[in-house]
Amino acid sequence: MPIDLDHLFRDMTRAAVGALASESRRARIAIAAVLEDQKAALAAIVAARLAGEIDDAEVKVQLQSER
């Protein structure tokens, strides 16, 4: 199952920014930075799962730790 992480993160960023449209510009920039920082960690989790290095249970554990 291919996952387009760039598209996923663009959508997540748009959703977060849209929800805070009435907030300051600094808040929008900070949210985008946080999501971008998480991108590498989530990409590693997805890659490990697709490679069969971890199972669904471990994916859940790792995703919980990324929250």
C-alpha cells in the first residue's frame, strides 16, 4: 500500500492552519514546523512496517510515542 507522505503532510498542515485561521501568523508557522519535524519519524515508522520490520502492534506503540 503506497503512502504519499508529502501529500499527507500537506493535507495535515492545511487542516491545522485552516483551524487556526483566526490565530496569529506565528501560531500557523509553529504548527507547520511541528508537523514537518514529525515527518521523518513517521516516514521511518511507515518504512519499517512496509519492510516487514515491525508489525501493526509495534506501529501503534510507535505512533503513540510520537503524539
